[in-house]
Amino acid sequence: MSEGKTNKKELKGIVVSNKMQGTIRVQVDTPFRHPVYKKIINKRKIFFAHTDKEVNEGDEVTIRESRPYSKNVKWVVVEK
């Protein structure tokens, strides 16, 4: 078996909330160019991620796709 190669998405974002038990909210900004006006715009999206690590609001984290932990939690924190 080959190790180290996964087809799962990884995203970097900022922790918005850590008030839930074992779950955090991560805001991911994705810049893209507007098709007509050519201005660069940040598209923001909130992801729920599972974690066992001590993470505070404002920390930058990397999250990866994983198995569903609940209805909304389908990501896991890889590193802080």
C-alpha cells in the first residue's frame, strides 16, 4: 500500500468559534476574480471541524476532509 497520498481536500482558515465540545468553526477565505469587473473578491465559507487539540479563536488551522462525525461536522483539524 502507498502511504502519504490522500485524495482528501485540505483548507487553511481562521478559527471563529470554539464554544462547542470537540468541534470548532473555521472560516475559509477563497480569493477569486470577478468575471465582469476583474476585481479580486474573497469568498467566505464556514466549516465545522472536529478537534481534540486546544485551539483558540483567531488561530490559523489546517483542516482536512474526513468521515462524518455528525450532521454538520465532516472535517478534522490536521495542524494548528
